[in-house]
Amino acid sequence: MDFGIGFFPTHDAMAPASLARLVEARGFESLFFPEHTHIPASRLSPWPGGSELPRKYAHTVDLFVAMTAAVTATSRLRVGSGVCLVIERDPITTAKEVASLDVLSGGRIEFGVGAGWNREEMQNHGTDPRRRMAVLRERVEAMKAIWTQDEASYAGEHVNFERIWSWPKPAQRPHPPVIVGGNGPTVTDRVKAFGDAWMPNYARDGFVERALELKATAGRPISLQVMGVPNDARVIASFEQAGFDRVVHWVPSAGQSRVETDMDAFAAAIAEAHGE
């Protein structure tokens, strides 16, 4: 099982390039950045994590800027979106960005996607929250067409284009892994439809059984991953025993000292889980 780090790259925290070098030097396999283009001041959509939305959500630098900084500062680290809010992005532009990053990184990009939870944020980008799952699927499918076809076309309800040329193609074949985020009741349907992996947010409600059922019924290989695991050896061991491929731990959006302290705790929990 691989071990990754998640980080909200705020403008007043450790810089993405410096963090990426540290994560790679510490021997972690991957680094994931989240995405929020903005947070609507109305705050009508409740945050799934609790009553108070952390400040970092409104202060992150752009996802692809952070990923670019991370890949150019490292040589082995896999760098991912955790997750890219595809429903707020043009699929042709996003396909170009992902493919360009994959080429520049030598094939080290992990493309996590999701529909998001903040309905006002979606609406500000012109997406009807009631249709967001259909929009997500079509935009991912359209990007796959661009990545894999020399002359790509896509005809859907929400995405339409005919015979376009777009290079570079991704370094990874057929494309970077598409990791579907989310814990909702229909998320495994989306994984089966267009995902290479499922990466739900860690919760105590026991989704391991659901993940194993997905893997058994998908009809093709599906990677099982989890975002936001705590510094707890028992939790880490439980995912390893269940056959998960990757666990990711969020470190604080802070300076290097606090980040290193938290990474030390995560490394210690991993060692304890392995009986070291």
C-alpha cells in the first residue's frame, strides 16, 4: 500500500514546491491538492465536515498552479488533484492542462475528479447542481476522448464538439488514472462508469465493505484509495488488510515546522501499523 499527503496550498502556508520536495524526501509516494475556485459568501451550502468551514477553503492557490510547482520541484513524486471540480471547468481546457502536466512530469499525474458539495459555487460557474453528476460524467468522457483520439469528437447533452486536434497527449497510456472522489449513495456507479479508482473521504461509518463490493462487481480492475486518514496505526492497518492501494493523510495548511511535525506523526503511525 502506498502512502500520500494531502495539502490545502494556501497563500500563507508552506509553498507547494517546498512542500513537494519535503514530501518526496520523506519517502511518501504522492501529494494531492484540492480545488475551490472561490467560496460564496452566502454560505448556504453546509460543509460536510461540520458547522464551521475552515478558512483554508477560501484561501487556496489555483489547483493546476500548485500541481505545476510540485511536479517541477520533484522527480519521483506522484502529484494529484484531490479533487478537481470538473463541473466548474471547461473540459477542453482541462484536458489540455492535465495532458501538459503529465508530459512535463514524465507521467506522474493522478487525476482525481468530483462534483463538489457547494451548490452556490457550482451555480456561479453556470452549472445546475441538479445536473452536476451528468455534467461530471460527460466532461470526463470528453476529456478521455481528447487524450486518446488524434481527432476527437464528443456528442452529449452537456458537452459537444466535433473533430478537434489537441496535443500533447498524456505521457501515461491511455491517460492519467481517473480517481473518483465522494462518499454519496451513487458514487460507485460513477466509478464503474468512468473511473479507474475510488477515493472516498475517510469516515468512521465503515465503507470498506462497500469498497470491496465495488472491486468485486466492477468487471475490471479498480484501485481502492482513501483520503483523509488520521494518524492512527489501527486505521492504517485496517485499510492495508482490506487491500486498499493508497491512503492519504491531510497535513495542516501551515509553515514547515507544523507540517513536519504532522508528517512525523503520520510516519510513526505507518511504522506502528507495520509492527516497527
